[in-house]
Amino acid sequence: MNEKANVVTQSVDGTITGTSTVTVDGQPPVTQPLNAKVSEKLDFENFNARVDGSLTEKIAGEDHDIQFSAIVHAGKKTVAASYTIDGKQNCTIKPLPPQVPDPQTLAMYWKSFALPLIQSNAKCAGNDGTLDHWTIDYSGPVPTVPGQPQATGDLTVHVELKTDKDYVIHGVQENEDVKITAPSKVETKTTASIVYDKTSPTGPSDDDLDWSQWQNCKQVQGAEVLDSTQLLQSGGSEGAKVLEKVLTNRFGFKQMIAAVAEASKSKDKKDSSVVV
């Protein structure tokens, strides 16, 4: 059993299952299922990532088959996102803001600041004979998102990680409750379970990080101020919203994106709270 939690370079394939229930201003709650096949490849030395997956999502009352891919390439300071709905592909190529550090600086920030913060918040929950179990909890105000109207409310998150002796993630259970009180009353309860049945302590290859063969790609303007939420946004369409929802349920990927955002801020603006 490892003495501390860790998030390392890895490749994993598996499934996400869960639900998201939204209640707006006292109206009847609306529940959406989350069932997706996922693949995630993370490199915490060069700060590159590749995420792929597929799911069936209900949009405007009808089921649609969706395939998605996303690439983060710190060396090229680019985020590429693609989603295909019922065979029609959409793709955006977005530059990272110029203040994003080079991969070496990002890796140093990760090891010196971001990872120790995760380790200080992760509590040991035992070992099942094969995998270590870790829990991370957060309860507090809803975080501020730069460039967007500030919402008032509370956020409660509970995450359980299952990792092997090499710190590769084999499973994630996450429960999240967001209660917004202003500017309008909205409550979102999300439960997600991720089981990875194929794992490896290796990151993405050069081919994995190549988006040149993607179709219908559009160059879009990057955000001037980087925030982890903004980085995962790829447009306002229903397909883009589905992509964003799936990506935000990926613990390792979300930690990488948050580290990129935090490492890009000036010293006096860095956040001292763990991202779950």
C-alpha cells in the first residue's frame, strides 16, 4: 500500500455511468443518464493529453450517437476538440493564452505545488488487497469563473479513487451537489462512476497528439484569461456541451487542466484549493 496518493502519467480505457439531475427555480427535476465508453492518455512530464469516447445522448428529446476526442498539447500551446453527432463531425482548434508556461515549467509546477496539494487533501481509505482507496472532499462556495457572471451558492464534492501500486487509476466514484442561489435558483446533483478495465503507466504517443486528420476543423480565438472551465469549452452547441460534460468527469484530466490554469496565473492570484 502506498503512503501517499499520486497522479501520474498513464493510459486507461473504461466506462462512465451515472446521472445528472437539475432542478431550476422549484420546477420538476430533470434527470439525464451518463453512459459513455472512455479512453484517457495523460503525460504529466510533457503536459499532453488525449481523451476519446462515445455515448448515446438525448438531445431535444431524441437519442443521438456521439463520438468525441480532445487533445491538449502544451508544447504547441493548443487545445483541439472534435465531436461527431450521428456521423457529422465538428472540430475546433484553440490556442492556449500566451501566458501558459512551457511544458518543463508546467511539470515543475505540478510536482512542486499542484500534486502536494492533492496529496494533502487525499485521505487513505484502505486497500482491498489489490488497489489503494483514497477519498477527497470539498465543501464551500461555488468557485469564481473569470469572464463569466459570478454565481452565489455552495458546492459539495466527494471523490473516491482506486489506484494500483504504480498509482495508475483503476476507478473513480464522484458525487457532486451544486446549489446556486443567485442570480437564479438551480441545483445540480451528479453521480458518476468510472471503471477502467485496461490500464498502462504510459502516456499519449505522437500519433495520439496529431489532430491533422480531423475533418471540418475551425480555428477559434483562445481565451485571454485561462480558467480550467474555459479551457474545456468548445462552443455553445449541444454536442459541445456534451463533450464538456464528459470531460469534466475525468479526474486525472481535470487535474491536469487545473494545473495548466493555475500555473499560468501570477503568484498573487494562485488558488490554494484542490480541484475535485
